[in-house]
Amino acid sequence: MKHARVLRGVAGVAGFLAAAEVVGATGLIDDRFLPRMSAILRGAAELLVDQEFLVDARASLAAWGLGLLLTVAVAVPAGLALGALPPVERAVRPLIEFLRPIPSVAIIPLAILIFADNLHLRVAVVVYAASWPIVINTIYALQDVDPLAKETLRSFGFGPVSVLLRVALPSAAPFIATGIRVAAGTAVILVVSAELLAGGSEGIGIYITEAASGNRMDLMLGAALWAGLFGVLSNTALVAVERRLFRWHDVRTGAAR
């Protein structure tokens, strides 16, 4: 079944690429604005040996990695605190519901005014945007922990911290991991968006801007393709880690179904 899913995914991607190439070949879209898919793929292949692009890609990946690490370091403890302390969560909930729907791209101009360093700007925007899925998942996961399991541990004399570490946190861990996976994809989007809007000297977004200004649409879209592919690969890797670490959760979920 796993191989069948992979084959269906490959077939879907191949079908999309073939359809895009056919549409381009009909001449319905001007090649100057949207090159044919074969030209975009050639451009993406050229970028693999383009030192300028590789430097920009490393800069974006560094901002992504640092931003995601700081996000996890901030959002997981915040979610645990709010999930473990319902009165505090109820007090903070209106603020969360006010800030969470604000488009993350909309805060980039504010970040430009606050942060002079481009790396700090990108990391700050990532932490703001990527924290929400982790915080929300962690809060709901802790609220959904089996109350009987917690009461059983309390009946044996364990305190709140022990209950949190021995019951609540292990039960919530798969949901926290899912939040981190969603946050990783959000971080990719925000890093490139910040580079496009804020400018700077390095980054995939900077390369995209320069390629567009040079009328190299094939390279521009090729760079965007690599950014999207990195998002897919990071998601796939995190899914694999989740399944390996929380195999028991998959088994329990499957049994419940």
C-alpha cells in the first residue's frame, strides 16, 4: 500500500508536468511571462551548479533552521504552560484569537523597521508565524489527555509536574510533532516571503527577485520550484520521524478506526 501511494503521487506529479507542457506548447500563454515546463525544469537543473544560487539557498536554509529551532523552543513550553493551566489559557485566549488570524506577511514591514539585520528579521517573522500551529496543537492535545489516567496517577500521590511529565506530555507528543511539521512548512513560506519583501544580500527570495529583474523567468520559477521541493522534503522527513517515534500512536489510531 505504501508503494502504491508513492506511485500515485509520482503519477500525479508527472501528469501535472505533462499537462503544463502541453498547455505551454499550444501558445495560449506567452513564453515571455510563463515559460514552458520543460524550460522551467532545465532552469531548475542549471541552478544545481549555479554557485550564486547555492549560496542563496544555504542562506535561506540557515534562516529556516534557526527560525524553526527558536520556534520550537518558544512555542512548545508556551503551549504546555497554557494547556496545563486552564485559567491562564482562558485569560490569554482572546489575545491568541486576535493575533493568530493576522496574515504573517503583513507583519514583515513592521519587522523591517525593528530589525536591521536581515537574518534576525527572517527569524523573527518565522518565529511569529510558525509558533501558532505548535501552540494551538499543544494546548488542545493537553486538554484531550485521558482524565482517568491523570486521576490514577494523582491517586498514587504524584504531583502536577509528575502528572504532566508522565502522562500528559507523552500523550500530547504526537500532536506536538504534527504542529512542528506544519510549522516547518510555514517557516519555508515566511523565509522566502521576507526575502522578497525586505530584500537583503542573500536568500532564495533575493535570487528570485534578481532573476525576474533580468527577465529570466525560467530561473525565477526554477528557484521557486526548489523552494517548494524543500518544503515537500522537509515535510516528508518529519512525517517519517513521527511514524518512527510514535508508532504506538498510529497503531492505537488504526485500532480506534
